[in-house]
Amino acid sequence: MIDLHNHLLPGIDDGAPDLETALRLARIAVQDGITHIVCTPHIHPGRYDNDRQSIHQAHHTFTTGLAEAGIELQVSWAAEVRFGMELMASLAEGTLPFLGRWQDKKVLLLEFPHSEVPFGAERLTAWLLQRNVVPMIAHPERNKGIMRAPNKLKPFIEQGCLLQVTAGAVAGHFGGTAQDIAHTLLQQGLVTILASDAHNEQHRPPRLSEGMEHAARIVGDSQAERLVKDTPWLIAQSHFA
């Protein structure tokens, strides 16, 4: 399985605080059947001021630690980028880390504020799409604005944005409302990939298998596998070429 949203890189955001923890998380991922991950630390101006250099350095520390520990996990990096006008300047400067490619467009893992979908957000996503960048909206099922009014997601779906749903939410670990929305999106065929959004060992570990099993009850085994294997690989294979 291939995990395209997680916070395993050490000491860079609210995920693994140090290399020791990152390696424990990596072992959990491997035990779950995850073979490849693209690490996606937060880029959130004013809170997590990461850039390509800081992410690359943390990735180097992590991969060196994996090799020394003999943990067989293929690791690359991108970012989970917070919604904001800073995106426009970063794209112009060529500093945005992309998750991969989808239908000849670059894929950007885009995070809305947890409490809402910003007013007029579809204008920024349209702007990105016009520049051959397709937003993949991170964990829409856990956004409080979408939980209150699921139809807020509709404009983004109609534009052609991709959706990354949390495997743990499908399995019910983020409450009933998030699970209901995740299941509805699966039923409607709107989920692009499942990912772990792993942050820690106890509450948000890097596991995909349980979410895949729950998804299989809704969409069938082959489609559930596509959500954690084929489609993530299609998007991110250039990271591992």
C-alpha cells in the first residue's frame, strides 16, 4: 500500500517530534503493509513555516535513520499546503512541493482550515486548475464546515478537484459524522485515495488496512484496493522512479 498523506518526518510539524518516534511510526506502517510513503508535513505560514529546504533536510534525516535501522520503507516528500493567498506567490516562485501528477496536471495536497471552508475558496482552486495544478482536498470528511453542510464540497467536485479521505475516518475513528460523510463519498465514487494522515502512535497511526477493509464493504474489494494501491501509485510514481 502507498500512503500519500502523513506527518512522519521528524521535528518539522505536529507529527513525529523526533527521529526515534518517526522510526516507530515507520515500523507500524510496514507492519500494516505500507511499502511507499510520500511524507506531507504542513506548510502553514505563521504556524509551520516549512519550505522545500526544511522538508528536504527532515527527509534526509528520516531516510538515513530508516537505512541504519534496517526498515524497508520507500520514502519521498511533498507537503500538505494550507489554503491561503500565499499559494499564488509560491506557485509563481516555483516553490510549492507537489504530491505528483494527475492527467498531466500537478497535484497539490490542499488543506482548508479545520473549522470551515473559506468563503470564495473555489476561486482559488479554479485559479490553480487554470494553471495545470489540480488540488487534492485533504480530509474533507473532517472539516467542520463540510460536516455541518456536506453540499459545500460540491463546487470543488464539479471543478475536478480530487479528494483524499482519511482511512481512520472510514473506520469510524473520527466520530460518526466524519464516518458518514466518508462512506457517502465512497458510495458516490468521489474518493480519489485513502491516506493515513498519521501524526502519532496512539490516536493517529500510519495504518491503511482497516480503512481499506471498511471501504471494501461499500465499494468492493478491487475498488478499495485501488484507493490505497493503484491510484496513489499513479499519482506519486515519479517520486520513486
